[in-house]
Amino acid sequence: MIFPFDCEDLFELNDNLQPYFDGEVIVIDDIFKNFKDILDICYNLPVEKWKISPNSRNFIDYYDCRPKFENFYPNKEKIDKRLKTLFSITDYFFNLKGKVNSDKSFVFNYFKNLKLNVSNNFQHYPHRDKYYNCIIYIDPFKNGGTALYESQNIKNDEHINLLYDISKLKIKKQIQSIPNRCAIFPGNILHGGYIKDHNIYYYNWRINLTHFFNNI
């Protein structure tokens, strides 16, 4: 099915957002006004493979894909309203003195297991980013979310295998993947996707939307 859409109309933010902050993570529930339409489009979207190498387990043990909406020629008033709202929330809680910026595109992470009964010890590769991460949970399964770990030095080999044995790591916080929930946190915290029941994502897709906010 073909769905023509305007990104700024589709991803319009809800009015009267109520962010809350625990000192480390900003959480905003019910962020998108048209969440059902977003979900419908996400479930009718072809997805391209991501993070591949000659010995990668991608498309063997799991699907790891990353489609993108470029958001061509956005209406200036609409994009300013959406981004400035997100920037001002991030700026306020993290005291960034108004120096926040981001790409206008929409990048999704899609994941699906190709094996049943994967151990809960295996989670998405813990890593760090240079930016403030803004993750919006899309799929409806409330199955895990994002884990923040105590600091460790870990070589990032997710291009070989996205799943990593975390049994020797200490999780200091889990952000629960409530559909239409946005979580914003410093990317330099060791973090990674967390799945409570891997079998749910054997039969279904795990879908997140990710923005990276630069502290310019």
C-alpha cells in the first residue's frame, strides 16, 4: 500500500507535552499527535539492511535495518515548531545554553530475531554516541526498551554481531519502551537496546525512531 505524506504533518507533536526528568533521562509520553498513522506507515515500509560486514550475523541470526525519511522541503513554520520544542526541552533539563541542533530527517531502527529462544543475556551492543540521544518507541509490545549501563570500556563490534552478552555488565537504569514515548539522554552514557522477551521479536518487529541532538 502506498501512503503519500508530509513528514512535518505526520510527525506533529502533541500539544501540552509533559516531560519529566530523573536527573539523567528526560521522558515524554504521548509525544506524537498522529501516532496511529505513524504506526500504519511503519508496518508498510520496506527496510534496508544496516551494519553489515563479511562476517556479520545480520540477515543470519536477526534482521537489523535502518530506513530513513529525508523530510524533503519541510514547511519552515512546522519544522521550527517541532524541533524548537524538542530542543528547548533538552536545553532546559541539561542546561545546554540554547546550543542544540539536529538533522531534519527521520531515521528508524528495525530489528527482528531469526532464531527462537535467544537468551536474555544477549542484548543490543552497549555503545556510546557523541550526541544527546532522542529515542522514540514505536512498536506496541512494551518489551524492554533501553538499558543504561555502569561505565565500562567495550570495543564496539556491532557490525559483526549486534547481540552482546551483557551478563558481566551492571545495568544502572532501564527506560521502558512505552509506545509513543520519547526518551532523551546523553549519548556518552554506555547504553543499548534491551529486550525482555526475545521471542516477541521473532514474531514481530522492534521499531524505534532515533534523533541525535548536537550540543553545538
